[in-house]
Amino acid sequence: MALDYTVIVVYLAGMLAMGWWGMRRARSKSEFLVAGRRLGPFLYSGTMAAIVLGGASTIGGVGLGYQYGLSGAWMVFTIGLGLLALSVFFSARIARLKVYTVSEMLDLRYGGGRAGIISGVVMWAYTLMLAVTSTIAYATIFDVLFDMHRTAAIVLGGSIVVAYSTLGGMWSITLTDMVQFVVKTVGVLLLLLPIAVVKAGGFGEMKAQLPTEYFDPLGIGGETIFTYVLIYTFGMLIGQDIWQRVFTARSDRTAQWGGTVAGTYCLAYALAGAVIGTAARVLYPKLGSADDAFATIVKDELPVGVRGLVLAAALAAVMSTSSGALIACATVANNDIWSRLRGRPAEGERDEVTGNRAFILLMGLAVIATAIAIDNVVEALTVAYNLLVGGLLVPILGGLVWKRGTVHGALASVVVGGLAVIVLMATYGILANEPVYYGLLASLAAYLAVSLATPATDAAVLSAWRERLTGRFPELASEPVPASR
């Protein structure tokens, strides 16, 4: 294992070095939070693919393939569909807004008010739990590598991500994510996929060894696929971690085409994970847990050196999502919650960089502590996405496509949808489908009813919003906007 250890150590040291290099470039709020809005198509597409394809997409995607066969690709497939929809229909408008957070977009569209801070709290909870679930995944990887205790693995992996994220902000995360994208592509698509299929005897032998439902594209079930679409496809449209990457695009065209390339890559990655899991089912038909399929096939079937690279790919998948969620969580906490409670902006760009850097460190410590305390990754991730989709999908997309939506409708939608999801999770169970179904319907009903029952948004607010969508106003969204009636 010495060569494998060397590969991993060199990889981790490289992540820290890039964090240090990124610190030299992050000298303003824009540079620190959105990489100066200067990423071209190559960097943008690679880093966007890296953030959406995390530990759940890699380890979990292989596990679903082990359990359901090729239809296990649907979870990651719906993530790719969501990214494609975001890129084609919304990314250009989002990039032109020149904001830093989803809540700032809501303030611009609806004219300020309580909807912004309440949506900020919901988005903060989502990004926090997303970072936590990614951090928990370090335990699985470091256990395979070093037989390390769960707590020590979480602290080690989490500390590295917190370190390079705190140092250079989005520039460091962009550079490390690009490396992670390359490592994942080589490790999973170019090495693990063909080796797994060959070790399982090829597709013919796999079909001979497994039941026919393992090769049914809909074998996982229609209801499950529909739930994936609601949670992951729609979640891709509104998550702060995803929007913050859109804000880094150099132009509208970069956001659209770079995102389309990343979404297409996700579709290929989804199928690859399912095929690897199906091959693992042939090789190890009696594993105790489907989520052990990835680690088992890597540990037992790959040659020395290649094994280290593929484990580095898994580590890269986890780190990219973890760092993206961490900077999103810190950005929301500082810009949408703390700055509003404090009631005054920072004194200058340098002060804002220092403040955002401090919040990344603070949120990082909170993520590590929470990850140590929580055992069930699936439940934590389900809570995060249920709150996000149930509470924020309607007011965000409604604001983008329906001019009659009002700030009161948005506020009612967030509160009603969020509370409905919480109550229904307590009633039906966290992993049930009903909370997101009925919570989303309740949010939509509240948004439509209250918007139609309250005065329309002030014409000055809508005019400023339309001007902003044209990209003709580069000012920050934190500047005052006209208040609605």
C-alpha cells in the first residue's frame, strides 16, 4: 500500500498548496466569493461538474448500481438533468444579476423585506447539512486507506477542506475542483469502469449472472425516479452552492455552454457508476451494505498505484462537494443573515474578505463538529433537500417566470412550504416521499393565493429587476432597491 499512500498524500498536499496560491488572488469580495466572475468555459464546466458530483454521486451511485443495476443511475442522472435545465433556461439570467446569494436575488425581484432573511435561514440550513454529509463521507474513504477511526477521518478530511477554502475562497476551490475533476475522470471513468467490467467477465457474463431486472432502465421504480426528479433536478435549479458557481462565469455564453457540458458529463458519470455497481454485484453478491461496493471493488480488484488514484478520485468527489457547500454556507451566513442582523455593511472590500474568511473558518468548524455527531448521512441529506425544494423552489422560480408574484406571496410560500415539510417529515418519516410532494404543493398554493390577494410588486422594483436581467447594471445587489408597497 506504500505507493497508494504516496498518491493520496501527494494529492492532499497539492490541495493545500493550491489553497495557499489562491489566497494571493483573492483580494476583494468578488475574487474571494465568486472568483472575480472571470471563469472561462474550461474552468467553469470542470468545476461545475466537480461540485455536483460528490461522494453521494460516486460512492452512493455505485451502491445504487449494486442494489438495482443500471436503473441505479437515476439519482445521478436527475442531477445531470437539473444542471442541464439550469444551464439552458436560467443560467444566463442568473449570471447577469451580479449578486452573491439566492436571497439577494429574492430581494431584487420582490423589493426586499423579510422574505430575504427567512430564505437565507432555509438556504443556510441546506448548505450546512450538505457540507456535513460530504464531510461524513471522509470516514469511509480514510477507513479503507488507513483503517482510521471515524472521528479522526472526519477531522483530517474536514480540516484540509476548511484550510484551503479559508485561505483562498472561491479561487482556491476553483483550482482544487479542477484538479479533482481530472482525477475523478481518470480514476472513475477511465480506470475503474473498464477494470470492473473486465473483472466481472464482460457485459455478457454480467447479464448471465444477474436477474433481468438489473438491466431494466426503470427497474428502480417510477415513484422513486419521480422523487429523484423533485429533489435533485429541482434542487439543482435553486441551491446556493450551484448558483454561486454560476456567478463565477465570465459571460452568459460561458454559463450556458459550460453548464451544458457539465450536465452532459454528469449523465455519463451516472451510467458509469451504475455499471461499476452492477459489476460489483457479480463479483461480491453478498456484501453487507450496498454502499460498501465501491470501497470493496477498489480495494480487492485494482492494482497497486491505480488503487491509490481511484481512492483519490473518491476523495476528490467528496472534497469538491464539501468545499462548495462550505463556501456557500459561509456566504449565506455572513451576507444574508449576519449582515442583516447587524444592520450595516462592511467598511470596505478588504474588510469583507476578512469577514467572509472568518465565516468559512467558523462554519467549517461547525460542519466538522456536526459531522462527528451525526451517523445517518441519507437522513441528513434528505432533510436538507426537502427543506430546500419544499421551501424555496416556488418563490425562486416564480420570481424568475411570473411577474405577478409578490414579496408577501414569496414569504408565505417559504414559511408554509418549510413548515409543511417539517410537519410531514415528523408524521410520515424523514425518508418518506410525502413531505416533499405535499410541501411543494402547499408552497405553490400559498404563493399563488397570497400573491393574487396582495398588491402587485411596485413598478419601480420590477423595472429595476428587468434592467438588472439585461446585465446593464454591474452594481452589487446589496445596494438599496426601491421598497414595495
